[in-house]
Amino acid sequence: GDMLQKPRSRGRPNSQAERERDWGRGAAEEAPSTSRGAGSSQEARSASSQGSRRAEASPEVGPRSQQQLELKVAELVQFLLIKDQKKIPIKRTDILKHVIGDYKDIFPDLLKLAAERLEYVFGYKLVELEPKSNTYILINTLEPVEEDAEVRGDQGTPTTGLLMIVLGLIFMKGNTIKETEVWDFLRRLGVYPTKKHLVFGDPKKLITEEFVRQRYLEYRRIPHTDPVDYELQWGPRTNLETSKMKVLKFVAKVHNQDPKDWPAQYCEALADEEARARPETSGPAPSS
Amino acid sequence: MEEGRAERRRRTEAPSHTQGGPRRAGVMTDVHRRFLQLLMTHGVLEEWDVRRLQKHCYRVHDRTAAVEELEDFINNINSVLESLYIEIKKGATEDDGRPVYALVNLATTSVSKMASDFAENELDLFRKALELIIDSETGFASSTNILNLVDQLKGKKMRKKEAEQVLQKFVQNKWLIEKEGEFTLHSRAILEMEQYIRETYPDAVKICNICHSLLIQGQSCETCGIRMHLPCVAKYFQSNSEPRCPHCNDYWPHEIPEVFDPEKEREAATSRATKRSLRSRQH
């Protein structure tokens, strides 16, 4: 759909390998060469034996081997995949602490390579949640399809339905809504803030905590309200993962109507589409 | 819409290059990517469901193409995954030999799926259970014996009641199987951890005489002690009226199980799926 940007020709095995060879050479110039050599004599892909691929990227003073670098990128890819499954944005500090370690000097390159592999192999795009936030999420470049639910191993997110409803409410109400209004609406669907729900569990916790932590929603106290009321808006992840038009289409579908039946929202969604189609100035690529 | 998808696919395909030398990595398309994404939502998946998943991905992205033979399809993906030190590994359930697949980590890194889902004391509980299972004769460790080790766990103190729940969590997440109060390793754990287990417990570990893979449950020769997986026994002694130990030639004293039949499995699964869809329609 519209989430896909024009992919640059990354992920081609030989160009990646060339870059890694350059590292080996570069590092060797600075530090005393070890018996491993500069790594430039190695093949683009080390002819791997089918036997044990066991390796540990131990930090070394001096040039790092091809295999160590490859392994570091592999670790990073796995780390990002695992962390993203929980839908909590991944902090740069966590990446540095748990994966990068002594390879800190080449962190931007490692992250870039990992991002390329993630996109080419898995179809996930690594994006920064907000510019300069130093937190990342994975966006799916593949459109989810209804039948995915039948072949998944997890429940996907049954909570997605509830999230979509709340996102729809927020957008239709002019991009911000009071919490009390949300519950007024949800009550009609049998969803209460104080009552345990068969599918959603604790709806209040889900909406005001979980979705907020996952950055789908923003939840802010409205000052000078008595009793205290809060306002809900779209969070940064929502803008990255979906769009006003998609949400409007969802709302229209639910009402069995056409998105154009809401002219104000339709105009707004169109403008949003146009803004997205414009080439990005500084893309959401990881900032160094 | 169709054109856009096909176009996108072409753009994101890496051009196949023949540099000579090291073997050429395969090419990923959206079919493969969706397959991987959805496969990852399962810890382990039976072959019949893997085929279903494969067909689904073709249906979404490339209706016109012929569905590639599963083995080739997976080998293609694995050649791409190689540089990431992961692979789609094929194994079989130890009790009835059903082929299963899991996405496993080939390198021992600090990052692991299990480590991210469980706390330090929970992981240590698993390790204790694992050791009991490996040391056991039957491949099973009793709940009681595992729970008795609760005081020795690293990390936050865990009570037996809590440990019981953690064990259930392991079962739900397909790390362990429970049978009548005893626990053994799920095929997922065997696929993922075989390397780790063989390296960490080289003396205690049991190996199958036929396939030379890690053995947790199986049959053993009472004379010379060699062991075989049940499905390996089934295949080796298939239509042999006088089964004898491949090592010492003594009479094989155990009942020979049936070889796993995918046809029968498909019939059973279709009836299961029909029941499942009927159930979901009722909601």
C-alpha cells in the first residue's frame, strides 16, 4: 500500500560484502595486524562448511574478522526482531548495552546493515519513532491480510480491533477526544473501564497504559478538569503504521458507508495522503 | 493493484549474481517474507501446517505461480538466512515421528527468544528441568523432582506454587511437554537447543544410533545399551518380522511403532480443521 517507499537497491549480497571487506582493511591500518590479516584476502562470503556455524563475536583489539562482523549484525537483527514482538519501542541505549558492546565505534554501520537485512529478508523496516528520539520500531512493509489470522501462531493482536475503534473515534472527533467520551461510546459495545472483558481483559489498562506504552496512543491529563479527565490522541507509532485514510476506510466499513460520506474527514485524509506521497527530506533512517 | 504488487516484488528482489566462487544465496520475494513472518509466530510448526502456510503466502502475493516444492522453498530461504546465523530446521516429534519445522538460532549469542520471554529464575528452573530430563532414563522428569530444586534457583526466590505455574508456561510456549505429571522436552526445544545441549552436557547426552541426533525419548537395547528414537525404530524395523539390534544383533525386545503416515495425518487434520471452522463460525 502506501507504506512502502521506493526501496533503494540495498541488501545485495556483494555490495554488503564489499563494505565489510573495507572495514577489515581499514581497521588493519590502524591497529597491529593479527594473524587474521586484514580480511581483504577473504572471499566475499566465507565458504562456510555445513558443519558447526558456532561462533562468538569476542571483542578484539585490532581488526575484526568478517565472521565477527557478520555475527554482530546477526545478533542485532535477532535482538530487534525479538524486542519488536513486544511492540515496545527499542531504545538505542539498550541496543548498545545488550548487543553492540565493544563494537560501539561502528554502531551506525551495524545498524544500517541490520536494517537492510531486516527489510530484505523479513520485510520489516526499521524506523526511528520520532526524529532524534533514539528509539526504534519495526514497520511491516507487507500488508496484513485477513487470512493471516488463520495461519498465525499467536493471536496476532485481538486487541487490534479495540485499538482501531479508538483510533477511529479520535480521528472522527477531530484528532483528539476526551476519555469520558471514549467510554460513553465503548459502553454501547459492552466494553467498560471497570469490568473485565472476555477478549480484552482490562480495557482501561489496555487503552490508557498498554497502547500508550506501545506508542499507538497519547494520553494526557486535561488541566483544570474536575473530576479529572484525560484526552487521547494518536501516538507516533500510529502515524507510522497506518494513516488517516486507512482509519477512515475502517470507520466507513463498520458503518457500511463510503469514506466520502464524511467530507471533512475525507478531505483531511486526502491531504494526509498527499503529504505522505511527497518524497521525504530526511527519512526516518537511523540517525548517528 | 496487482501490477503494483508485482512491480514491488521485482524491485525488492536482489538481482541474482554469478560471481563464481561461494554459493549463490537465494532470492527473497514477498511470498518468502510473509512466510517467514508468519512462521516466526509459531515456536514450532507441523509440516502439514507449514504447507498450508506456504500456500497462503502464494495466494496473497502470487496466485499464478506454481507453489514450489516445500523442501526447495525452504532451502532457498535458508540460503538467505545463512548470513544471519539462523535457519528453518526440520525435525520430527520423538513420540510419533511427525515432521516439524522451527526457525532456530545457529550461533550461541546472548540474544535468545527464550531469554527474552522469561525471568532469570524462570530460565534457571528450565535449566534444572532440562538437566533432570537429560539425566533420566526415560527422558521424563517428574514434577515433584523439578519442584524440589526450587530453592537452588538463581535470581528472585520462587515458591513451589509459582514454579508449577512457570512449568505450565513452558508447556504453553512449547518448551516442555507434560504427560501425567512428568515433563519432557518439546520438539521445539530439541530443535532449538540440540547444539547447546550437546556442548553443555557431553557426557550425559544420549544420541540415536540411527540418525545420530540428540535423543531424549526412545528405546534402548537391553544388552548393549544403544538407543534409538521411536520413529527411527519404526523406519529401521519396518516390515521386519525379527527385529534385531543393529549394534549387537540381539533380539530387539520392544514393541515396534508405526511409521508416521502423512496421508492419515491429512485426513485427521482436515476433520480437525472442519471442526475448528465450525466452532469459529459459531462465535
